[in-house]
Amino acid sequence: MAGASAFFAALGPVLGGLLTQYIDWRAVFLINVPLAAITIALTLLYTPALRPEQGTRQSLDFPGLLTFAVGICGLTLGQSQQWGWFSAATLVSLGLVAFI
């Protein structure tokens, strides 16, 4: 899996460059449609159904959900180029992510 991921990660810019050079820059967006269709088809064919065991109760992980939400918000706000890298808001947002 790692080898395939690395191969396609390296192939992406090359294929995108060829498409923009010889066709049009809009052609790079046409790659995602067949790849998404293939991915959905393979997932439906080869992923087993994951059914919960009888008698188990499914519950939502609220502490994990809250941690994830705060972390994503902190990363998003921390990368804001509007404030600058050394502003208080950026440092607090990124520090909050590091604390979590």
C-alpha cells in the first residue's frame, strides 16, 4: 500500500503537467471522476459488511469528537495568513492544537 501510494503521489504532478501542457488546465479535474468511480466500486466489492455484534450498544465518543473539533479549528485558524505567523491569535490557535 505504501509503495502504491508513493507511486501515485509521484505520478500526480507529472500527469497534471502533461494534461495542462497538451490539453488544458481544466483537464486535471477530469481525472478525479473516474478515480472516484473506481474507488467506490472497489470499496463496495471488497469491503466486508461491518455489523455490530448482537447485544452491543453503539455510542458516540463525545470527548473524542470535541477534541477533534477543537484541533481542526485550531489548525485552520492557526494557518490563517491574514493574522501573520507571530500574531497572538495564530500562536494561541497552534498552541491549542499542540496542547491537545
